[in-house]
Amino acid sequence: MPGGGRRRSHRCLGLPGNCRSLSVEDVVTVEMDRERVDEVVSPGEVEDALRWLATRKEGEPFRFLRYAIEEPASQSAAALRSLVAPSAVLSAESPELRAFAVWGLVADEIGKLGSAGDSRRRNTLMAAFRIPPAPGETAWKGTLEDRFDQLRRLRGVFGERPPTTTAPMHKAWKRAVGDLAGCLAGKSASLDEQGWRFYIDIGRAVEVAGDERGGWKARAASKGAQPVFVERMVVTVVMHRRTALRRITERDIVAREDGVDGYRVHALTGWTHEPEEIPVTALWACRLVTSPGVQPGDPVRARLRFRRPLRQGERYSFVSEALDGELDEERLWINVDVDHHGIAPGMCAPDGRPVAGLTLQIAFDDQCVPETCWWYAEQTEYERRCRPPDGDPHLLPVEDGFVRHTFIDGCHPRENYGIAFRWKSS
């Protein structure tokens, strides 16, 4: 195997990544990482990083590995330095592909520990780091204790009879995490650039196989759905009087097939008549391409073309804006129509910043603040018009003219999600 060791065959199906040019900031980060690689990374340091990674409740391991590489001044970077710094030899690759390489190495070494006949260690490590599949083909739960509890379903692994507590799992974890740390410290120090590349496909395959995030899985998309899954979508709407003057949308997507080179866009808001197309502007990492409708009278079709075609499983981020010139129209809601493969369950950082899922945030005109706001999900147009009763959790406070909601439960294809409002009487 490149970089030392014997190459083994894998059933994982992965896809090669794409190189990118380096900015000055990237070069500085890479040089810092290379300096850190020169230090001797001890198994103890790696074990501390593994324990930190396994005890995160608010996200999957791959997300923290990627963030640690993207943001070298973050808490994740400080905690995971011993894991991610050796991958700095992949200086020409994106942070995502570096994270895939680290994640692939971790998953591969976990598999090797189990090949010695000690399935307790392997299954305990799979639970700790949420490597699929979970027992019963379910999804791994949020806390380490809950994941260890899921292991009690396994027959014949932790005793002939299912254990009544998670004590056997904690005992296996104490030994297994130290063994894994020793293996990772030795292997990562011996890998050259080509050796690290071997693990990119393994990490990508493990991440794709674990798409049932947090026990949630989107319903099947329709045949004509856009072939992307949205990991994060933030829609910021700036109101002018009672209309949506500007609508800025940030999207972090994952391609569901090879060759995805763009995204169809349309912005629908709560018109008092039939919806109409709103002009769209490309703001970041995309360009607008338009074409006439198929039939006379059809609206102009707009597509945000990406900077390059994506491969299946590849992530991409882009930003667009919709502008509305009909300033006399009264909007009754801000709506998102899910015409793709769904949106991940929502998640916010401790400071309230949305880091996953769909988030809608509206800045109202100081002269036109609604009487009340509420969020809706998977409702008909009639249902979304009906104000929930006082005390209902769907009601949203309008603080200083701002309102925000993150859809915690995820968003399914062919459904609509949004924020509705009732205006004060003239």
C-alpha cells in the first residue's frame, strides 16, 4: 500500500476529489500544519483527540474534522490537531478532501482492530464514532452513552445474553480507544501524500453510507427532483413595507449523482395572487444562466451554474439573491419549496448561528411590523394562513423587527416550509 503497509481490498465505493488553487491564507495554514507535523505526535495526544471527537453531541465526526482544517483557530482545530495536522501533506487538496482522508484512516484502522477476532472493540469504536451501520440498521444516537446502549441489541458480542447495563461497552471503550490511538499515531506519521490519498475514497464512502443523520432520513424524491441534498440553507429576507424586497439564500449541498453542474432557482413568496418568478442574481461561486420557457407565456427559467461539475457525494456552497420590484404587493408568508432530495435536520451553534438544516430569518420594515408570525411545515395554502392559538409552539416572537426559525426536524422532498405572518389592520 502506498505510504507503507499492505493494501487491502475494500467494498467501499468512493469518488476522487478535485484539486483547487491555494490562497495566501491556505498557504499560511498549510505551513503551520507542516510545522506541527514536525513535532512528535504521541498516542496520548491522539487518544485525547479521539475522546473529544467521540463525545460531541451536536454533530458527526466528519463535520468536526472538516471544520478543524477549515478554521485553524477554532476549538475543533485545537482539540483535533494531532489527528488532522499530519494530513497537511495534501496541501493541494480542499479541506473537505483532507477531512475525508483523515476520516478514512480512522475508519480503516477501526476495521483492522476488529479483524483480530475482538468484535467488542470494533463495535464499541463504531458506536463511538457513529460508523454505519448501527444495530438493527437504525441510525446512531446523539450521546456516547446512548450509542453504547444501542450495542445491547447485539447478540453474542457482549455476552451470551444481552447485558442489562452499558458497563461492558465502557470497559471495551477504555481499551479500544487507546489501541486505536496507538495505531493512528504510528500510521499517520508514516504516510506520504500518495498514502493519504488512498484513504480519501474510504472516508467519502463511510460518510455517504451514514447519511441518515440523527435518526432522520428524507422521503424519496420525485423523478424530476434536482439531484442534490441540502446540508445547510439559510434564507435571509429583507422586507420593504409589506413585500419581500431582497431574499438572500446560502446553500451547502451534496451532489446525489455525477455531473451536477447547477441548480434551478425560483423564489416564491406569499402573494395574494398566483406566484410569479422573481429575478435572481448570482452572488457567490455560481453564475446565472437563463432560458425562455417551453411554451409561450411560461416564466423565464433560471439556473445557477456552478464553477465545475460535481461528482456524487461532493459538497458545494453557493449564494444567490432574489429581488422583487413589485413593492406594492402584500406578502403573507415566506416559503421554501423543496424540489430536490431534502434538507438535513436543523442545528445551531451555541451562539445561535445556524450550522445545518433550513433556517429562515426575516428583517421587517420598521414601519410595517406584523401583528404576529408563525412557522409552518408541510401544510396546504389554506392551513398556512390560519394563525395558531396562543401558546402554540409554532408562534414566533418578533424581536426588534427580526424573526428567525430553524427547522429542527428536517425537510422532505415535495413539501413546503416557511414563516407566515398576519399584518396589523390599516
